[in-house]
Amino acid sequence: MSSTPDTREVLCCPTGLLPIGLSLGALLIVLLHVAFFGADSAPDEGAAAHVWQILMFAQIPALTLFVGRWFRIARRPALRVLALHGAAIILSVTVAAAAPVYFLQL
């Protein structure tokens, strides 16, 4: 007899944690850069912005792997974890990309 995994089981697997880790890692890179070096309005975006872009782009295959793995097994818990992934992406984009433009007029 097989039971359907719950949301915690789906979230705690590597494919569930990877996209969240990528989003939060991208956010941490930008926050640490601003904390140590300040916000600058140089014409080039800088290394921190490029690392942020790479980490955000790396979520596409990670999310594809997650959906391919968990939607067949446990659709409802997978949708809950996918909503958490979306919240982490929105948080990273809002804080790392939109906030400096809005608050610092960069």
C-alpha cells in the first residue's frame, strides 16, 4: 500500500528545496553586495547582478524537474510547494531588482 506524500515530504526533498534555495541565494547575494559595497549606479550591472540573473535563470530547470517528479505522485502538495517557490521568486525579484530602482532611483 502506498500513501500519498504530504506537503512537508514534498518540500523537504532536494527537488523541492532547490528552487527555494536558488531564490534565497540570489537574494542573499544582492543584499550582501549592497551591505558591503553600497548601491551604485554604474553603467555596468556588476558581478552581483549577473550572479543574481544566473541563479534566477537556473530555477527554470530546477522547477521543471520538481514538476516532472512530483505532479504525478502528489499533485495537491506539489501545488502548495510550487506556490512557495513562486513566493520566493517574487520576494527575490521584488527586493533585489525592483526595490533599488524604486527607492534609490537607480
